[in-house]
Amino acid sequence: MTVTWRSAVSYALTVVVLSWLTGAGVDLAWRVASGGLRGWVSFWAADPWNAVFVVTAVLALTLVRRMSAALPNWRVALIDGAVYLGVLLLCSGISAWAAGDEGPVDAAFFMAILALFTFQLPAAWLLSAWRSPHLEIVLGRAGARGRATV
């Protein structure tokens, strides 16, 4: 049993895009409350590495859901939460390294902490747990046409 492509892509888009928007929205609210928007635009909207993260995370979650067997909902949330965090660390580290930062690993973990404080990571975990029961599975790989919802 495996998850259909359409269901895997829909799941990944929901988890990644909505969690990224949650992080951006919470950070925007914090910056408005503190009196300045200057850093928000350059950090969230204008930084091309954010687009790289979103695309990479969608691809990674889609492939993990599609290539793994149908799992219980709690395992889907745990595995996909770890994949999401791994992609966040990888993209943040590569971004810091490309910018010439002397400590790209430190910068990556700083971004993970920021993602916790802006509720981006908790939103990804909750969205994964909410969306995983709605994944469509194919009962057989070799030509079976039956579908079921787990």
C-alpha cells in the first residue's frame, strides 16, 4: 500500500505552505508590535532561499509520503516533522554558507529556533497530524485500481 501522487503533493503543499505562512505571519505581527517592518520584507519576502526551502520541502515531503508504505497517523507526523526540520536545517545552512557566514551550522540551528518561536515548526507538526488521516492510499502497486482513505 502506498499513497497516491495527488494525495502526497496535496499533503506536502498544505503542510509546507501553511506552516511557512504561519511563521511569516507571526514574525510580521511581532515586528509590527515592535515598530518596524524593514527587516521582515528582506527576511521573508525578498530572500530567494525561502523559495528554495518551500520547493525543497514540498518535494521532500511528497517523495517521503509517496515512497514509504502507508503508516499510522502518528508515525506520519513524526517522520514528516523530522524531514521538514531536516530540510529547514539544510536550506538554512546552505544559505548561510553561500552568504559567507563562518558558522553555517550555527546559523541553521538559529533558524530552527526562530522557526519554533514563530510557530512555523509547531504549525508543520500540527498540519501534518491534521492532514495525515486524509491521505489516499492505493491498495496495490502492480495495477490494482482500488483506493481507500486511511
